[in-house]
Amino acid sequence: MNNLETSMALANFLLQIKAIKLNPANPFTWASGLKSPIYCDNRITLSYPQVRTFIREEFVKMCLDKFGKPDVIAGVATGGIPQGALVAQELGLPFVYVRSEKKSHGMNNQIEGIINSGQSVVIIEDLVSTGKSSLLAVEALREKGAIIKGMLAIFTYGMDVAAENFKKNNCELCTLTNYDVLIQKAIQESYVREEDLESLMEWKKNPQAWSDARM
């Protein structure tokens, strides 16, 4: 499989198992309050062995192709934890996971597991929207002296602000599939109608304006 075939195949899986749902006519409300035509919960993939295996295998290939074998795999809490652990197991590497902030009790850890200064790390994430929460993990690991080779994610909405945030933080992001490919597959497989395409692409260009128009 080439990269596009992989991306299309995974997009199809995500739509089939309803890990990603599309409904421009009756938008979803995100935790932020933003209205959106798309809702993504990649944790559902863990309940489907075929999909789970596909993601693990493609993550491993992408990791080795893009970054080589790191010293440590890190998962971003919470969705990146199981995915990262599967990748670490496949590569025979140590695994750690990173919270968005330090615990307020116990050892006050933000990173769980052993990470040493100078070790190279590939970070695993399940979903990237603006990139803000994902990049908190990059910051925490760098504070420990880790060398960040890059981040791998299952899916990205492809927002311009995310690209800007990753560039600003000097962290390469590679994803197995993305919003544009998903919409293409959704139309091919009749998950959405051709007439919904304009609305779906408008949302990607300006999610806030799209949401405001539906409040």
C-alpha cells in the first residue's frame, strides 16, 4: 500500500465503525462549545481487532520510514496511550505517557514512565485539531531533555492553525489519514451527499465562522 491507499483505507475503516461521524445538517457540539459537522472518537478503533491491527502496523511503518527507530515511544493522554503502547510493544521499545498537566497529588508527575535526558522520542497521538494539547506533551518531554523526532497521529482535521503550531514548535507531524481524504471517501461511499461538500469544506477553512452561523 502507498500512503494514499493507506489513508483511504483507514478513512473507510473510521467511517464504517463510526469512529468518525459526519452530519452537516445537525452539527455536533464539541467540549469547547464549537459546532462542528464532524465528531471523532478514535478510541472506538480499539474495539475492532482488524482496525486496531491496521493502525498499529501502519504506525510502525510510518515511524521507521519517517524517523527511524527512537529510544522511547510516548503516548499523549488519553487517546494516545493505548496506541502508543501497541507501537512500543511492536518495536520492542520503552513506553511512557504524558498528561496535559502535572498531577496535583502523589509524585506530581506529568510524564509516567522512565525518560532520560538525551533519549530520542516519537510521540503517538490519536487526534490532532489545533495541536495545542498535543504540543504540551512535546514541551513536557523536552523539559526532561528528550530529543523529539516527531509526532504520529491517526487523524488530523488539517486546520491551518495546527500546521502553524507544529512549525512554531519545530515538531514534525505525520498522520495516517486526514480530513480531506475522509471527506473524499465519505462522498465515494455515500456517507454524505455531494451537496454537503461545500459546507464540509467551509467548516475546515473557518470552523469558528461555520459554528457561529449555526448558533
